[in-house]
Amino acid sequence: MGVSFGGGMTLATLITVAIAVHNIPEGVAITAVMRPRGVSVARCAGWSVFSSLPQPLMAVPAFLFVEAFRPALPWGLGFAAGAMVFMVLEELLPEAFHEARRAEVATLATLTIIAMVLFQRLL
């Protein structure tokens, strides 16, 4: 998130919104595990927020790093993108192929890539 602020407000806003939207299902997943075990709604919400704290906390040092080393911006963005691609290829797609039909997974992955490209072109 912090690295994206080095690329300008448009990129930073896009990345921040994407991460915020991504955190919603993460919080729901945490609550879905804890709530049936008798944990209060307030504590579930607290743990959901706590699980997302590293992102804003590390955003400031990442931004300061990029500001100090402006030529490192492409490397920082590339590293962040590469980490996400790795997670998708190593964790998400194999599990999706195991749990669902291959044609459905492939269609959804293709439509998602097309949507991302179109979204980027329209910005």
C-alpha cells in the first residue's frame, strides 16, 4: 500500500480500495471460524481488525522508503505484484482446481484477467 503512494494518488487510491475490499472477506472468514466457538461479535470484529493492522502500519515505512529511493519504485511495485501472482498460482488456483470443475475455474480466471485489463485501461 505504501509503495503505491509513490506512484501517485490514482494508483494509491486504487490499491488502497482494492486492499480494503479484499479485507472484507478476510474479516468474515475470521468471524466465521470464531463465532460458532462462542466468541463475542465484538471480539470477532476486534480480531478481524487486528489481522489487517500490518498493512497500514507498514504502509508508512514503505512510502518513506520509496520517497527516499525513488528509483526503487518499479522494483517495489514489481515485488508486490509478483507476491500476489505467486499466491494465486501457488495457493488459490490449485485449491480451486481441486474443489471446482476446471472449466469453471478457467472461465472465471480468464474473465477476471479481462476485467482487470479493462479496468486499468479505463483509469
